[in-house]
Amino acid sequence: MNPIYYDADADLGVLEGMTIGVVGYGNQGRSQALNLRDSGLELIVGNIADESFDQARTDGFETMSIVEACKRAQLVMLLVPDEVMPDVYARDVAPYLKPGDVIDFASGYNVAFGLIKPTKEVDVIMIGPRMIGPGVRDTFVSGEGFPSFVGVHQDASGQAKARMLALAKALGSTRAGCIEMSLHDEATLDLFTEQALAPALGNMLITAVQILVDAGYPPEAVLLELYLSGEMIYAFEKIREVGMNKQSEFHSRTSQYGSMTRGARFADVMGPISDLMKGVLQEIRSGAFAEEWSTDREKKLELLEELSKIRDALPLSQWELQTRKAFRIGDAAESED
Ligand code: NDP
């Protein structure tokens, strides 16, 4: 099993005297910066001149251009979106890195697929939170912390691992536990969830909705039953707490019997889905996906826009809005009728 690290494995002392430069004050950047400051570390923020820059100032951070932050910092946390990162790195970061510096990524993607090739004189580490930005902050404040995938890609100083663990501790991640792996494995697992599991589940859901609406059930009732009531969130929370099998005990015997007997029928026909998933995994691991997404970016963005329009035009979007309004769910709760 890959090693798992906790607070006791990390010593904040190894970061003493280092200025940390948080580059990108967005989803991850803001939460990570607030956590590090609360852990007593010295940090500066580098961002383009936009709302995030103003937010960092409002939050009380010394805020400057990305170039200035990279000139001053000894540990740079690169927290800009993955698709712009190679350009930002080449233009604003790499020229200002000094031997012995550390560069930290929250996702292994760009390094794993060769889109960023850091110079040999710096430590390259990853702390990849298994948590969205707001959760990184909320779980730090609550004391629970959040799990991460961590890894050392390059150890120029001989201290890369100790520095990585110290940073993970200051972020609040070793409280929950950090599992070590390569940046390639982190990126692969992340992309697989996005490209295989999520689309498979999404398509199952759309199919189930369509079957029930076509059979004459009101869309509001169907969506509430299938996912908008929040019952599913509780079920997943219970799966997290007690595991998949024990969670089923919270459901009636009728539910358990029906689910297990009919579930076997679905298990029997998973072959084609499994093959599709394996194909997706192969594209990710070989770097074919990363190459596809990096090539001809303008055309890819146009395609993304087209696909988003098709998705938004599905009747599901309208049914969701109707249901969320009728049951005052989420941001539709306040909207006008
Ligand atoms: P965001 O989309 O929140 O953007 C981060 C910051 O980068 C923002 O301040 C943004 O400015 C700025 N930015 C956008 N475009 C540029 C550009 N061209 N040049 C310089 N700065 C730019 O990023 P995330 O926080 O979501 O992601 C950061 C890293 O964290 C990524 O590596 C991601 O994979 C990783 N990660 C993200 C998770 C998440 O839940 N979001 C979870 C785990 C890891 P503006 O606000 O103006 O757009």
C-alpha cells in the first residue's frame, strides 16, 4: 500500500524562513492561503489584476503581480487553472525560480503529461486536495481537515518530501491523511473520475428520468424522487460513514430485496460500459487525452461551447428549474415565479 501521512509525520519547522508565494487566488488559492496564514506561515499572493486580486487585498494579503511574487518567494504554489498553467509557468514563473526553490502543484496534470518541465534545480511537489476550494477552508476551520494525494516529482534539495509534508500539515490536510503517489497517478485518477465515472452516472440518470417522464410521471416528481430531494446526498454521506453494504440497512427490506435482485441484472450487462471505461483509462494514461486537449485549443474551446449548448438544451435543465422553484431548492428558492 502507498504510504499515508498524518500530522505526526510532518514538521512545520522545515518551512521556517521561507516566503510562500500563492499564485492564483481562486477556488483553491484563496482557501489554501487562508489556511496557511492561520497556521502561522509567511505568505504573499500573486495574481492577475482582477476581482481575485482585489479579494486577496481585502483578505489582508500582500498582493502583487505573479512575476513579483515568484521573484520574492522561495516556495511557489501554482494555483491557476490547469489549461493556462503551462503559459503562465513559462512566462511568469520559470524565469524567476532560483536553485533550491520549491514549486507546488495542486494537480499533477501538467507535469505528468510533460506540459510543464521544471528546471532540475528546484523541488517539485504536489498536494492535490480531494476537496473543492470552499471545502479546503471549511474543513480546516472545523478542524476535520481534508484528504490529499501527495507526491514528490523532483527532489533537488534533499528536503522535498519534508517540505511537502510540512505544507500539507499547514494546509490542514495531514489531519485527515495524505496518500503518496506519482503526479501521473494523481492526474489519471482525477481524469478517470471526470471522464468515465461521472459521464456514466450522468447518462444513467438522464436515461432514468426520460423513462419515467415518457411513462407519464410528472417531471417534478421524477426529479425529486431521483435526486433533487437531497435523499441521495444523505445516502452517499452514509456510504462514506459506514460503507456501501452497511448503508443499505438504512433502507427498508423491500428496498434491499428489490435493489439486490434487480441489481444483479444490471451487473450482467456492464461489459460494454466496462470496456468504454477501460478505453478512457488507456487514453488518459498514454497521454493521448492531454495531447488532444492541448492541440488546437481554439477549436477545442468552440467544441466545448457547442457541447455545453446541447447539454443546456436538454429538457432536463428546464425540469430541474421547475422542480427547484416548486420546492424552493438552492438558488431557485429566491427566484421569481
Ligand atoms: P480557478 O479557476 O479558481 O483560478 C485560479 C486563479 O487563477 C484565479 O484567480 C483566476 O483568475 C486566475 N487565472 C485565470 N486565468 C489566468 C491566466 N490566464 N493567468 C493567470 N491567472 C489566471 O482555479 P482552481 O483553484 O479551480 O484550480 C487551481 C489548481 O487547483 C488547478 O491545478 C486545479 O486542478 C487544482 N485543483 C482544483 C480543485 C477545485 O476544486 N477547484 C480541486 C483540487 C485541485 P479569475 O478569478 O479572474 O479567473
